[in-house]
Amino acid sequence: MLLSCRTRVSTAPPREVAGFLFLILAIFLDMTSMWSIGHEPETPCAAARTLLAFADQATLRRLRAGEYLHEVQIEFLVVIDGDLFESAWGPCKLSGSLARWAWRQTTSQDAYYDEARWAEGGGGVVRVRRHARLIWERATAEMA
């Protein structure tokens, strides 16, 4: 499926989200990249269940309003200013900061971040290292 000559799919998106991804990208042209997040760093990226899109506040509002797009099996987060993110939809209403997650892009297609979780046995909060994989980005002038 050809989105436009100004976009680039880094690798084939996971099969279970490919159709959804292309639908979202055809409607919301202001997105700059889409990441599959929440993966264990030592294992290959499995099914994408949480997607993180880089866009803006207006796109986030339109995504929230477009209930026909809401996929129950996909949690969808939107980074609205390069750092702050919020849930567009999903079982957990999340908001936060990539800086607080210690988001670090290590290659053009990989990033790592720390996620806070409750420790087993209720002993407090621990930080868990997670892997993110780029599944789409808008082509820049350098890529063209």
C-alpha cells in the first residue's frame, strides 16, 4: 500500500496493526513517526499492543474524537510536543514525559526507556527497562 512518496515504513509493521496503522496515517497527516513500545529489551519485538505516535495536540484531540478508530486491543499514546504524551485511547489513561521515562533513541529504529512498575510483593516502585521499535516515520528532505 503506497501512503505517499513523503513517508517511509522502516520495516514491515507487525501484521496485527498494519491495516490500522495505514488507516491512521491516511487520516492524520500531521504525525511524524510511530513506535511500537513496551517490549522486553532482550527479546525480539512481538505483537504491538501499545503504539506511541509523535504528533501535536490537535491530532490528539481528533484521535480521541474519532471513536470509530479506537481499537480495544491497541493502547495509543501521542507525544504532543516532543516530550509530553497522553493517551488517545486504551484501557489505561496515561500521561507523562519521555524525559521522565529516560527515552533514548539508540539507532534510527530503536529506542529504550524506563517504565515505573510496582515491585512484586508490594515493596515499592521499580524501574523496568523497555524497548521501542520504530514502525513508521515521515520522510524528511534528507531521506528523499
